[in-house]
Amino acid sequence: MTADTRRDRTRLRRGRARQRHVALLLLFALAASGMGAWLANPAPATADTTARASIGVQGRPDPFPAADRDRTRTDLTVDGTWDMGDRPEGKLTIIHADNPTVRDLINGRDEDQTPTGFNPDHATGDTGNAYAYGQCTWWAYVRRTQLGLPVGSRLGDGGMWADSAKALGYWVDDTPRQGDVIVFSPAQVNNAWGHVAIVEKVNGDGSIEISEANVNGQVGPFRRTIEAKQTHAYQYIHY
């Protein structure tokens, strides 16, 4: 091989090496340009990719999904506490009672007012209306049932109801509340049996409106108002 031939082959190899080098530089430049464009304008997420984003390990739902920042909580009060509403079921803790009306009252209107140790699920003594038609006791049973409040079937004559109810576990005191049974002693109604009625309303001035039966021998029911100054003279069966 002559010296000229060797020089020609060397130049050829060097030329090919430069071509490969230039080609590699072009490839790197193209790759870098494409990645930059993708980062600047990423492909929009599809329904499929969005669904996969909410799946955690081994296909389980993500237990800590991203918070929805567009959602506004309307039940946050000014002082930063959560507004649980007026319903008992909205409270963090409620006192259980089998009777739903009693449950609502004990966790609402009468919250923190019941006697210490009071059991709202005490025996009611209710086996049906055993009182003679037209008597005050008959109406008291009928009306309490209409109101969804417990009432005993054999509490005795009207004047005996407060003591009989206490013996069963009822909450009884001298403060009237709507729906209560008001108990009149025999001395208060000038007869030997006493009397019972239902507190239909407690007025703003402290007077109460009651419904009652067997007034002057008439079945009724009738309605009348008792003045505020007299209301605490009687006993009231709450529930």
C-alpha cells in the first residue's frame, strides 16, 4: 500500500467520525427541544389519567384525596365553630332515649335541665287507655298519646298521678312545660279525686293554657288559662 493510499483512508475515517459527531449533536438538540416544548405545554389529562390519579397502592382508592379548593363550607360560624343546627342528630353527643319525642326534648328544649340520674327510658306503665271515657284521666291519656309523650295506663285518680308517675321514674316538678300533664290535688279542685289536664302552651307572661275533659259533667275537651302566679302551685309530669 502506498503512502498516498494510507493518507486517503485516514482522511475518510476522520470525515466519517466528524459526520457521526455532528449527527449525535443534532439528535441531542432535537431531544432537548422536544422535552422543553412538552414541559411548557403538557398534554391535558384525560378521564382515564384522572381516574388513575385517584387510585392509591394496589388499585385502592386514595385515602387522602386532594381537597376541593373551590368548595365553600356554608356551615362555619363567625367564631370558627361548626354550626350543628337545632336538631339533636346534629349534635356531637346526644342523650339516648327510645321515645323519639323524648329524645328531641331532652337534647333540645330541656337540655341540661333534667334531674341528676334521670333515666329517659324508665318504665312508662302504658298498656293502652284504661280510663273511663269522658273522664279527665281519659283525655290526658288521649292527648299525651297524640303528642308522642309517654303516659301510664293505671295511674289512679287525677290527684294520684304525680306520685304514681314518680314511682315509675317520670320527671315530675312544679315547672310547667308544653305537653306536660298538670296535676291538681283534691283540695285544689274541691273534690275527692283530684284532676289532670294537659299544658298546651306556656305564654310569655308565665301563664299557661290547658286542655281538659270532664268539666262540670261535660266531656269536652275544654281550654282555659291559668295565671302565672298560680302555675307553681301544681305538679307537672314531663316524661
